[in-house]
Amino acid sequence: MLKKITFTAAIAACFTSIANAQDEPAIPKQKMFEHQVGVQANELIRQVFNFNNNNNTLNNPYLLTYSLNWRKPGIGIRLGVGPDFRSFKDDDGIVQQENNINVMNLRLGLEKTFILSDKWSAGAGVDYVFANDVSYTKTFTRSFDSTYTDIASSNVTQGYGAMAWLRYHITPHILVGTEASFYYRKGDFKQDISITTKTQGGPIGQPAVYETKTTKIDNEVEFGTFNLPMVLYLIVKF
């Protein structure tokens, strides 16, 4: 009888141990990498708080940012994209002007993240930058001697530089931050200017006379740009 009781107690203890093990919550694995996607929020803040009279020019052209970081060492890659495509016309009755602007700014680099506290983090890194700025302006001036002016400009630069950023963690997945950078660039600036003048004919029946003058500019450009921490980014981390 004693043996049966002992055997039954042992079996009950095994089942109890298994049941307790199944009740323990599984420890989630910590992600090896984390993603951060950011967008400039300055214009949104102006609209929400009605800061329409603030005409400060933002010197950071990167509208969207993305970073992929290795969590444990805090090292990652970063990408910035800044498109600007605009087309507009203006006509005051005397001068008619048409403008087309196509700008693309890109950057790719490496960064290192530093955790300052539960709410603050900082980072620093190096970037390769590329910019392609193409614009076209067509102007027509109405007068006795009407004038047509066509200006085609192209400015292509590339370079490198250093950057640093600071971010505040509103929640574990929502952040706001700003950044500063210095980039050295080098490239080519090309511009074609064509001016056509229409002169009315002399006696009645004589055709008008058109005269066109063309100027070409082809220069190498070299400069450094310091981007102040004026841009505020809204960032989602996942």
C-alpha cells in the first residue's frame, strides 16, 4: 500500500512540475536590428501653431530619413532623401514667366548611436552626399521689341562630411530629434542662356526680324555647407 501511495505522489509531482513550466510566460527575443524612419516636421508645426509669418529658410534638404541599426553595438547605416519638384507660371500682363525646378538630394552614411538616458539618445557619423539640381526658366517680355529668354541650368555636386544628431524618446517607438552636419561638395555648374529679340518690321507687309544670342557657362564648383540644427524630425522606431 505504501509503495502505491509513493508511486502515485511521484507521478502527481511530475505532472505538477510540467503544468507549472507551461504556465511560465515565454521570454521574448530581443531584436537584433531596429529601423527608424523620420520626416521633417517643421512645416506641420507651423501650420498647427499658425506660425505662418515665420519665413526662416531651412538649410537641411533631406525631407525623409531612414536608418538601420545593429542594436548591441549601436552601429548602423543611414539614408537621406530630399526631392523638390516644382512648376509654376506668372503673368503680370507685361512679363510672362514659366519655371520648372527638379532637385534631388541624396546621402548615405554610417553612424554610431549613444544612449544617454531612458529618454535621450545621440549619434554621430559620416556621409556621402549627392545633389542634382536642374532648372528651366522661360520668360517672355511684351513690348515693341518683344524678348524671349530661355535659361537652362544644371548643378551636379557630390562630396562627404560629418554629422551629429540628438533625439528625445516620447514613447519607445515615437521620437523627435534634430541634427547638424558639415558637407564638402565639388561638381559642375552648367547654364545655357538664349535671348531672342523680335523687332517689328519696317513698312507694312515687311516680316518681323528675330535675333538670337546664346551664352554658355561651364564652371567647376567647390564649397562647404554647414547645416545648423534647425530642422525637427518626427521619427518612428520599429
